[in-house]
Amino acid sequence: MLNTHNKKVKSRYVIILLVIILVIVVARITLKGIWVKDYHYVYDFKDKQILAEAYRGNENIVEKRELH
């Protein structure tokens, strides 16, 4: 009986940890943007959509596209 209690506690900690990681990832995308394969994804609060900005080398934004 004690063994099953320990498993429940461990699974609860794992769930909490996953939620924290998810919150950090979402905050990272919304606040600073996130890099995926040369694209910089930023959430635009005004238009309420994610904008993908592509950077190549030292050039500025090459393309800005909307994701739905």
C-alpha cells in the first residue's frame, strides 16, 4: 500500500514538472519568440496570431507570414 502511494506522489511531481515546462515554453514563444529551423516565431498580441519571421545571415526580416 505504501508503494502505490509513492508512485502517486512521483506521478504528481512529474505532472507538475510538465506543466511548468509547458508554461515556460508558451511564455518563451509569446514574449521573446522561439527559433525553429531558421524561423523566429513571435506571438503578436495586437493581431492575436503567431508571426513567423525568417532571418538569413545578417539580413533583417526576409519574410513575415501568418500562421493559423
